[in-house]
Amino acid sequence: MSETRKKIYEALIDGATDGLSGQQLYDHVRKRVPKTTSKKLVRAALLALTDPDVNDKHVLDVIYALAIRHRLDTLQAQDGDQDDEPVATVPVLKKSKSELRGGVSGGGLEAGRRDDAG
């Protein structure tokens, strides 16, 4: 484990144990580890979530919520970059009800049952 991830992990656990959550917890981590990025925070949070020594439900809930928030922030940032590109539309092909019904024949199933019986 990298030294930065370990420091972020420890700051997450300490802050959540002290009752911090949300933006307060994030600020606490940033204060202790100024090089914290969303990606590093999410990875350290996943480490905390999988650590068997961390068993306080409230601490785990707070860390999970912070990790999800920052993971979604990175996804939204990526989506924001793609908004400038035109979106190609794909035509939706619909089958008629008769085509859908015709695709499954009951005769084959009945024939299979008769063969098994005989």
C-alpha cells in the first residue's frame, strides 16, 4: 500500500470515529493529507470498508457515503467533458406482436415431452 493511501485511510478512520461526516470529513482528510484526490480517497475508503478491524457500522456508513459521493463526482466530471460532443441516435427496432408470438412454438416443447416419456 502506498504511503499516501495509508495516510488517507488513517485520516478517514480517525475523522469518522470522531463523528465527522460528509464535507467535514473530506476537509479533515485534506487537511491531514493535502495531496488527496478523489481517486485516492475512494481507494483508501474501499480499503477501510474491507478492513476486518473496522467494525463500527456508523464509521463504515460515513466512509461509504463519502466514497460514493467522490466516485460519482469523478463520473460527472468525465460526463461533463463529453457533453460537447454530438450524441448519435440509434434507431429502435420494434417487432410486431405476431413476430414475437411466432418466435416460440409450443409444438417443439410437447414433442420433447413425448420423447422423454417413451
